[in-house]
Amino acid sequence: MYIGRVVGTVVATIKHPAYQGYKLLTVARESLSGELEEKYDIALDTVQAGMGDWVLVMDEGNSARQVLGMEPWGPVRAVIVGIVDEVEVKA
């Protein structure tokens, strides 16, 4: 699981039926210093996130499938499970 920033959308006119009703968003990982990393995921949006939102991403396939109720199998690896309002890091 990680915190990231929504940096784009993915439009697919034909997609797997399991994706119906979900937006596909591109999420860049964000470091603790607030810098965007080059790593990114394409994640299913379950919380109505939008461009620029700071989000919590579940990026482990089995956990993502459990969140979506696609057990034991589903074609998903990353799911946006929350919109982050604030993070406090104690040094």
C-alpha cells in the first residue's frame, strides 16, 4: 500500500467486464518528501478520486481483489481505496 497522486486517466472503449463501472486512473507514487517518483500504477478507482488528488493505493493483487469482491480471481492489481486529506510524519 502506498500514497500517490492521481496524474492521469486511462480511457478504454473495450475492457474486461470486471472493470465496468470503475474509472482507470494513473497514480504516481509520492515520496515522504512530497516528490513524485517515476513509478506509477494504473488503478481502479473505488472512491471517485480525480486529477491531482492524493490517494491511498492498495497495490497487491490479492488484497485488491478482496476489496472489489473478485475472489479468488480477478484481473486487477491496484485499487484506489481512499482519498488522503493529511499525513503527519514524525521525525
